[in-house]
Amino acid sequence: MTEQGTKNVKNETTADWKKKLQEADLTYDEKGLIPAIVQEKGTGQVLMMAYMNRESLEKTLETSQTWFYSRSRQELWNKGATSGHVQQVHHIQVDCDADTLLVTVTQTGVACHTGEKSCFFKDLYRDATDEIQSGKDDFPGEISGGIIQRIVDVVEDRRENPQQGSYTNYLFDSGIDKILKKVGEESAEVIIASKNPNKEELVCEISDLVYHMLVLMNQRKVSLEDILTELTQRHGKRKE
């Protein structure tokens, strides 16, 4: 799911969503529950799965924040009510059998109670070719599968689905020379910031450089997996 095409639940009136809810004719299980898969807006990353009943679904639609039904406590619960890790709802879809919901959200903080971004962080099976692609065994997950991957996904989405006013689309529209110029400028800024004692300034400049490098990689069709593969091969050749 990309950012394009999602809509904020708040844009619909109560009458609108109540009519759509009735037309959806959802299929609840014998306990009156329906599974809800929650994914992150922009990246499409699956964050969690929980159950809703009709009341929690209606509260989700009313508040634009996720509400679920706890089977163990047998009560409604608002995601992030105590932790602050709330989920702002943008889009709710129903599957073809009308017995599962897909909820697209903006996640504040993390979704999992363990402190992981997503509840789905344990591998049950991984194809051998995925070991290098994920980078999990050789590089920190936040580098290969976290915020860097999220930026990569957003940059790709902007290229496939241009948005008016997007700086990323401005770079793509301006062409390779403009992108290279920005990479050069940001590299110079990193050098200048490195000479100053202000660490925060250096962090900001490096972050700007990383972003522009990711745009360049996309423009030249160099994937994050290409870089991880090269680094993995180098890592295997010698000890640092």
C-alpha cells in the first residue's frame, strides 16, 4: 500500500462511514470478532494484528485512532493509550470475503510491546537468497530493514506515484545533474560540519547526504541490496 490513494477517516462524516460499514456486511466470528491487520502508511510494513468487534471498529472510525478488543481482558483497548504509541488511521479496507480488515496507519513510536517497530520480527523461514538481501545477519536491522528501508520505499513510491510539491519528485524531474549537484553540496556540508565541534550539525548534514545518496541510487537503479551484497562480500574477505 502506498501513500497515494489512502484517505483519512476523518474526511468522512459519521453518516458516510456508517453507511459503508453497513454495506460492507462484515463477517464476524462466533465471538463477534474480526481480525485487523495494521500496516504503516508509506512503507506498507505490517505492524501488528489484533481483533476488533463492531464497537471497537466504530470507535476507530469515530476517533481515527485504532481501537481493538482484548480477548483475554474481554474489553476494548485503545492502541497507545498508556504507552503513547498511538496509531493514526488513514485507510481501512475489507478483504474479498469481508472477514478481515486492513488498516493503514501512521505509527507513533513502535507497534510492538517488546520495543520492536513491528510485532513481526521473528523469522520462521527465510529463503537462503534472502539472507544477504535482508542484511539481518551481518548488519543491524535498523540499517537494512528499518528507517533506511523506509526512506528507500518512499523514494521509490515518489518515482512511481509523483506527488505535487514533493522535493523528491523535484529532484527526479530535474534530472541526474541536479541530483549529483545536491550530492556534491551535501558532501561539502558534511566536510564543513566535521570541522566544527557541534555534533548535532554533523548528524544533520550526514542525514541530508544519506537521503540524497538514496535518491541517486534510485535514479541509477542501484538497490540497497546491491550495497549490502558488496559490503557482505568485503566483510567476508578480511577482518576489520
